[in-house]
Amino acid sequence: MQLDPSFGSGGKLTPSGVSDDVVDVDIQTNGKIVVTARTQFVGRLLPGDGSMDQSFGTSGHVSQPGPGTVQATVIEPFWRIVVASSSATVALTAFEGDATGACPEILPDIDCDGVDDVIEESCLPGAKTQANLTASPTATGRGCVILQTNCAQNNNVAAFAENQLGSDAQFSYPYGLVGFTLTGCPNGHALVQLTVEGADSLAGITFRKHGPTTPGGTPPVFYTLADVNPAAMVLVSGNTISFELTDGEPGDDTAVDGMIVDQGGPATPASVAASVPAVALPAATFVFALLLLLGFSALARGNR
């Protein structure tokens, strides 16, 4: 084993900006090198010569991501760098993508919305290039769901089945739920449209959310958005649900922070979903048999 002379200077380098002990080094799946120093420094180097990755943070590094001194870093699946620091408690700071709201490093994701380009294009051709238009298969395998907003960027879009979040005793979710984070919304106000491709109509459904009923509060629960925030103006038309969300107001999972976090989906009352299959078929069969009997009776009278 020998040093790679093409890396740094004779196979060695000190990342620009590091003035303390390096406590952790991680390699992303694309080959980029994440270096963490004890004094709250996270830098990223390019594979090959080890030069600073200028797309990350400021000149290739992020300073003071959290309290205390850094103990370790972990590269999570789906592009997050998690920094663990030690103070009175353990603090975790997640840098999404390039720590500046830039694209994921692992997924091929041109518009940075969190959905793989190939998957997105399979649902809606052209969606992969539009930052505020996202298409993804539903979590229940029933078509695709399309998220369109008036914000600059849809982030972290993901489909969830009900059981991934908990259990809603009052409603079922035939198309699952969709989670997302919105940034760059005009005056912190988002206009949101969710369209379910694969549903002829969403008539009779209710838009339900999973999260805290008070922004920034706990615990997360299932609730009807219109009940908590009538100003959300929830409207169902055909296979599309439209509603409004405002940063830091009910319906946003977080307090005022420049972003809107939401998880929600079209829901059907559990009592209706449970009772319809059991009653509909026998009732229809009885009516058909009765009509058939009356028809035969009329025919018999006519032949006398």
C-alpha cells in the first residue's frame, strides 16, 4: 500500500479552513470526501486531487453546524450528512444535499425535489426538470400522485402508506399520503395542488394530514386540515385536491422558519370503506332478482 501522489501534495493534504483535529472522514457514494474537524467544521473534497468542492457550503465547507464539539459524522442514504456533536446533550444536524438547499448527491435528480428522475418521468414526462412540479408513484401502488405548488422549490417529496406513519382509526388512505417540504414560497404562502392519476374522481374524500396540529408542536397525529385551519381553503375537484398553507400556521408542521413541511393525502371514512363492500353486492343482487321476478310475472300475465 502506498500514497496516491495525485491526491493533494504527495498523497497528503490539509483541507482549507481546518485548524483543529480531524475526527471523521466519510466517502459519499459519488466519491466525494466529507471531512469533519472537532471545532465544528465540515468540509467536502472532490475525488481525485482532493480539492475543496466549491458547491458545498462556503468555499467547500460549513462552519458551526451545531453546539459543542463534533464527535462523528454519518452519511445517510438519500444524501444527508448527519453531524453528531457533544455538549450537554447530543445534537444532530442534517445537511441536505450541499448544505445550501442544493440537489441530492445520490439520486439522479435534476430538479432537486427528492424523486429519482427516472421514476418521476415514468409518472409525468417533463416533470423532472420543474422544481415546483413533482410526480411520484403512490405508496399503495394505485397510480401516481402529482404535486404542484407556487413555491420556488419542492423538497424531500416522498410517498407514505398510512402504516408507515401510524394508524388512523377514523379514516383509510387508498392512495397513501405525500410528504414534502416547500421553500421559496411567496410571502411564506403556498398554493398546493395534489392530483391522483389513477383516480377518476376524489368525490367524497377528506384531505387529512399527519403531523402536529400546532406548528412545531408534538405529538404528530392524523387530523383533517379544514378542521384545524379553515383558511386552508381545501377544495376537491375531479381527481385534484387544492389547498393553501402558510409558514408557521396550522397545517405547517414547523414554526416560522422559511419553509413549509407537510404530510397529507386523500382519505375515506373508515366506516364507509368497511361497510360498502359488505352491503353493496347483496343489495344489488336482491334488487336484480326482484326486477327479474316482476318481469317474469308481467310476461306471464301477458301470455294468458
